[in-house]
Amino acid sequence: MFQNTWYQIGRSIVNFYVRNILRANIVQEAPLPAGAKILAVNHPSTNDPAFVTALLKEQASILIRETLFKVPVFGRSLRMAGHIPVVAGNGRAALEEGVRLLKAGRTIIIFPEGEISPESGPLKPHTGIARLALLTGAPVIPVGISLDHKQVRIVQTRVEGKLEPSAWYLHGPYAMTVGIPNVYEGDVEDRDRVRSVTNQVMSSIVALSQKGQMRLALAQRQAALRAANAGKVARAARWAAQSVVLRGIQAMLFLVIGAAGRV
């Protein structure tokens, strides 16, 4: 009970920030199915796990690198909200916990790349997404995130004596495109099937991210056009005001000259 309450408090704050301050461009291509599901998302910034929770009303557990759980205060908050640490070299434990929660009705959020994706493009995805889908039969919803990489800020945080880089994105154009749910079937021990499902999911994520990027580019062009039009209107207003003044001066001159001619 407390875990859900703590999660919902954080989600409410994030939801307000995403929708009213960041003003994210959010498009859903289909309604989210009820019940347990898997959101598979690309990962261009450190903020993404938090921002994605704005897409959901129910509690969700996010698979997050164990390093973040070691950050004072923040790490404790992650545990209190019910998120899942992914230990380097021991992803099986996180996978088993994800399967357990999905079967119990909890939604899971996973980032198949496993770390921040570079500006050059997505990283090769890990197969955890496919294993979760095949072991539980839960629908997979791909989500593509798009942003302006020039506004990502790299920050070094010291965790247990080591500097850990993070890529923060607090303002700027940000889009989330939610795709169509898919259910995958097959043998989780079939490596070819596991890799095929993984690649299919990642391809969908990339395609959705590209759609978001196109929307952001269109929005920027429209904003530039509005600004240009506003500039034209302002210049026209100034010209009109100057014209009125000039006509007033001319009228005064005519009066003065006419009066002088009559003297």
C-alpha cells in the first residue's frame, strides 16, 4: 500500500512537469490495454524512466541500472516506489522479478538498450524485453522518445567513489510516441526467436522515435513561421504608426505654410 502511494506521489509530480512545464508532444497510436503490460522504450536521456510514467495511471515498475539505487536519497526512493535494480552481469535476477510482477498484474517499463543511447543512433538491444514477453504473454507497447540532443546536459555524479555520467534533459522539445500493442509467442529457449522478437520491438521503437522527431521538426518550423509573421505584423504596425505621425507633421506644415502665405 505504501509503495503504491509513494509511487503515485512521484508520478503526479512528474506528470505535471511533463505536461505543463516540459510540454511534451505525446501521441498514442492506440489505447493502452488494461492490466499488466510491458512498455519498451528507447533511452536518449537520464530523465526518460521518470517521464514515461506520465503515460500511465497505474503503478509500474521500471528496470533500472543498479548504480542509480546507490545514489543517496534517490536510490532509496527508487526502492520505495517498487522499481527493479538491474545488476551488471546478473540480469537474470531482474528478469525473474519482472516476470513475477507481470504475472501479479504489474506493468513493467524496460529500456532494451540498457543505457543512454548516443546521438548517432540506438544501441544494440538486450534480449530481456523478448524474454519478458515470451515468458508472460504480456502485450508489448513500443514507445519512441525524441528530443533535441543539443540540449542534453552531461553531469558527472560520484557514486561509491566512481564518477558516473548522466544525461539530463530538463527543457526543450520532447516527444513520446506510443505504438500499437503486440503479443509475441514462442519458445524462450529458442535463441533465434528471442533475438527476432528483440529486433522487432527495437525496430518499432526506432520508427516511433523518428515519427516524434518529424513532429518536433514540424512544430519548430511552425513556431518559426509564427514568429516571422508576428514580426511582419509588428513591422506593419510600426510603419502604420509612423505614417500617421508623418501625415500629421505634413498637415501641420501645410497649415503653417498656408498661414505664412496669408500674412
